[in-house]
Amino acid sequence: MTLIDALGNGTRLAILRELSREPMYVSELAEKIGMDGKTAVHHLSTLEENGLVDHYRRGNRKYYELTRRIELRIAPTPERTFVLQADPLDDDQDER
């Protein structure tokens, strides 16, 4: 699956939006998005396979966090520009 395919799903975009605020564990994220845990895990796996999120464990909870900053710019005529850029996040993330 390409990066555009991964980002072309409204549910995955909603997950990324929530994770852009703070890392979350699966149940918490599923509740905020309004889906069951199994569906959330499916979408999180897709995002993880594309290098957009990563996980870590704290106790028995599996937390997900963003690993890339994503910028999508689309400009209408006359520029006719389409730019999708996914850069690694800075190394100065908060300590867990």
C-alpha cells in the first residue's frame, strides 16, 4: 500500500489527527474516533506499515505515536501543484 493509499482513508486521517495531539493507547483512540478496537488496530497496522506511526508499551497498554510529520499541499490552476511530504519527526520528542 502506498502512502497516498494509507492517507486516502478518512478513518486513518482521523487517527493521525488524534495522534498529532498526543500518544494514545488503542482503546482510548478507538473511543475518540468512534470505532471498535479491532478496526482501530487494523488501521493502526496500516499506518505503522507505512512508517507513519509506531508503538510502545507501558504496562499492559499499547500506545501509538506519530513518527512522521505529514504535509499535503494541493494548489489549483495556474500552479497545478500536488506535494505530499512525510518527514521524520524531530528527535526532541518528550521522554516517555
